[in-house]
Amino acid sequence: MAFHTQQSLSGFIASDPQQSVTENGDTRFYVRVGQPHFRHEYSGSFTALEPTFHDLVAYRATAERALNRLAKGDSFVAEGYVRTFQVERDGEFIQREEFVAKKIGHDLARTNYQVTRTNRSAPDREHDAAATQTAIVSETEAAHATSGW
């Protein structure tokens, strides 16, 4: 079986997270994110360039988790896809894009934190794994249904 791959995006949370609700009643997470850029110099060193800024959204359970765990300034890694759309401003249609994060979390290369795990019995771990797999399948099917895939 082939690897399942998707687009990824990494950077930092540049704005305070905003919560809203879609027409379907789903939770929506929105932030502006920054992506640092660097120029590789002939000497082998790197020069920091100005970051670029982009829109990132997440929906449903991913949005709820992101709202509880991410804050302005956090470094993150996300998996998802770019959605392109048009908005009307002053009678003109403008092309916009946003990254739709299906999965998002802190960037382990740039974030220090501790994970506290409780001791669980083997049946509990198996139940948790099955519940996680069911949730992943449900979210994937919902995301594909709304993205037109």
C-alpha cells in the first residue's frame, strides 16, 4: 500500500486564535500564521528574511483541540490542504487562499513541554486506539465531503 501524504505547513501562530461556528454548526478555528524565511549565504550562514503571513483554519474536533492548546506565538506543524476562494470587496472579486488544517500540533523541534500519561491497562489502550481510529475515519470522511474530494 502506498504512503498517504498531504500538504504540510509549519510556522508560528501570529494572531490570537478566533472561534466561530459554521452554517452547519461546526466549530471553526482561525488564526493568522507566520512562516519564517531564510537566505542561504555563500559563506554557509543563513540570513533571516521577513516572514510571510497566511490564513489557517480548522474545523470540528481539530478546531476545538486547537482552541484549547494553541496560542499566539506558538510554533506549529499542520497537515491539510490549501483552499482557494474568491471574496468581493468594493465590487471587485479578489482571489484568496487559506490552509485548512486537518491535523495541527506544536512543532517538537521548537517547543518544550511535558506529556503526562496515566498508567493504563492493556484493554484501555486497545479501546483508546480503536476510538482514535474511529474518530480519524469520521473526521477524514467529513473533511473529504466538505472539500469536494
